[in-house]
Amino acid sequence: MTTADLKRAFMDERPVRYNGITYQRVTAVIYRKTPDKTGLLVQGELLDKNGRAGMIAAAERIEVEEPK
């Protein structure tokens, strides 16, 4: 997903998928400098279904969970 999509999922508290697993919502949007310090890496912090664990994933690998 794009940075804008990640922000929208974060603000709307929508469920998202990463690596085939559905997470409750995005709890943070994280910006980090690239190792060569020439750009940014955008990541999302994802809350699991039990509300106990978080996963940090690259924005481009996160998908919005479509309602069924």
C-alpha cells in the first residue's frame, strides 16, 4: 500500500493483512531514514487480533482487509 493508503487505514482503524495474517488495525505510521540516509522507509505498526502483540512491516507489504 502507498503511504497515503497506510495513513488512511491508520486513521480509519481498518483491519489490514500482512504475510497472510489479518491484524486489527494500524497503531502507528513510522518513518525511518534509509541506511544510506538518502530517503525514507515507511512502515506500519500492526496490532494483532488479540490486542497483545505488535508487528512492524513495510508499507508496501501491507494490504487493507476488505469487508466480507
